[in-house]
Amino acid sequence: MRVQMQDQHLRLRLQEDEFRQLLEGGTVENRTHLPDGQQAVQQVHLADAVAWDAEPSLWRVALPAAELRAYAGRLPTRDGLHFTLSSMDVPDLQLQFDVDVRDSTRTRMPRHGQREAR
């Protein structure tokens, strides 16, 4: 999973195998080992609605299963899913979720006429 952050925008991009794991009910995780021995972890899993839960070194993002399953039917596509996480105390967090379009194209649309590996 690739995690990108800037200001109030968070983008989560998965590879096809990670997306499959997510759709099968698994949790996809990004784990970074920091120089001071701590870890920063971001996790994504399916739920009924988008949600955010965080501790100092662990973020959990829940994404709506129905929307992700519908999105799976449109792959490969450059268009991702967009969600807004709101709070009364801080500015909204804009969340973008997508599957890497190049990986998706390779996985879902193999070249026609390509010979099978022997």
C-alpha cells in the first residue's frame, strides 16, 4: 500500500493483490520502521461506511464494502474513490482511494496474442 499525505489530503493506493486481499475481508497494512525504533502503521479494512480510528502510531481506515465492490467492477481505471472525513474540531480530511492503474491493467487485461510461458 502506498500512502501519500499533503495538508488535508490523504491518498491510499493499493496493488491488485492487496485489493483482492481487502475484498476478501483482510486488512491491508503499510508499516514503516522509524530510526528511533518506533513504527508508523496505516491499515485499511472493509466496513459498512467510511471511518477513521487512530492512535499515535497506528491509523485504521475503514472503507465501505459496497462501494469498493462496485469500484472493482470498473477496474482498470484512473478514477479512484473519494471520501470526506469530517470533524467539528479540525478541517475535513479528503481521502482518495485507488488501485494502481498500471498494475490493474497488467493483471486484468493481459496482452492479446501473448504466448504463454512454457
